[in-house]
Amino acid sequence: MIAPNSGKSLIIEVDGRKFQRIPVKTHVITHQDNIADVLTAYAKDLMEDGDILFISEKAVSCMQSRAVKMSDIKPRRLAVFLSRHVHKTPHGIGLGIPQTMEMALQEVGVPRILFAAFISVIGKVFRRRGWFYNVAGEKARSIDGPTPNTLPPYNEYVVLGPINPDQTSKTGAVALGHPVMIVDINDLGGNILGTSDSNMNRDFFVEVLKDNPLGQSSEQTPIGIIREIIDIKLKPENRP
């Protein structure tokens, strides 16, 4: 079901090209789902030639059993200490709570997280942000903690980044018959974590999705369709 999100424009222009972003509403995705079935059930009948499907990395991670209940995470003292020094924003917790930091220590390893923390201190001296995640890497960047607007039951979970996002995108594309991207987009920007075709321009599609057309909470739209808007009058064969 197509479900426009409140306050989100469905049209964006990038490099002189216009694109429609079509949010698609689904049920609450869990570990009992798989990407092929979900994309086929909700998006296959909506797709047109030239369309690209994008799906949130959080939905993919939940299908891969990468959601960990907060009560099952026992943060060590190091996780508590490091989480206190994480820059927090209104758009997400990141590693700013002991539970998400603990999962980062488990996912990435203590030495790399400590080195990233050291580098981030240097960055603060020069008033530069983002150095921590540049060193800690995508696994750390992709960890999501619950926020007040997180859709239940995931308001009680920490969600890790997806496994093998490129291969998972390819699996979805085979079932759907259209290109697929796994994306990590929020109101601060984002990344393309996986594509079904290695030739897809990830930086370009970040720009297409940079305003986060899927929303982040009760919209329940973890899937979207990118459709380029072609002005027939501007096609070369229609010019005088």
C-alpha cells in the first residue's frame, strides 16, 4: 500500500533530474520474514520499468534476527564510560547509551572502538565531528537504539547493521525483478549499505534520499520506490 508520509515531499530534484519517492507501508517486519517475500508481497505490483526499490537497513536487520532486546544486553563498565562521551542529537541515540555502545564493542572489537574514541578526542580539539565513526566503521555507524518514536516492539531493542547487504540486495532484486538498495537514511543524511548492482552510484542515491522520505517511526514504511519523472517535452526525439 502506498502511504505518503506526513511532512515529507515525495518529489526531489538532483542534478537537474526529478525523482518521485514512493513510500510503501508494510506489516511490522520481524525475524519471521525474508526480503524476497516482503518485497514481492508489497512492492512487486507497484513497480514500473526503470524503478528502483530501497529498503531500510533496520527492516533488513530485523529479518536477519539482528535485533537484540535491551534487557538482554549487559553493558560493561567501559561501555558505560564511553557512551557518556558520545555526541547526542535529537535524530537518534547512536552509541549514546550503554547498551548500544556495548553492542559496538562486541561487533567491532574493543581495540578499534578505543582507537576511534581517541581519534574523536583529537577531532574535538579541531572542532570536527564524525571522526569516531570514520574509524569505528559501518558496523558501529549502523547500530540503532530505541527512541521515543520507535515503532513497537523495537522501542525495546537495539538493532545492529545488516549482514552481507550487497548479497541481500541481490536476493531481493532477483525476487522483485528490479534493482534493490539497502539504505541507512535519517534526518541527518545517510548511506547506501548495499546494492544489487555494483554500478549503482551510491553517492547520487544518497542525494535522492537525503531528506529521509520513509520517515522514522509510526509511518511503518520501511520500503520505498524511486521513480524518475521524465518530461516528455524535453526528450530529444520530441524537440523541434
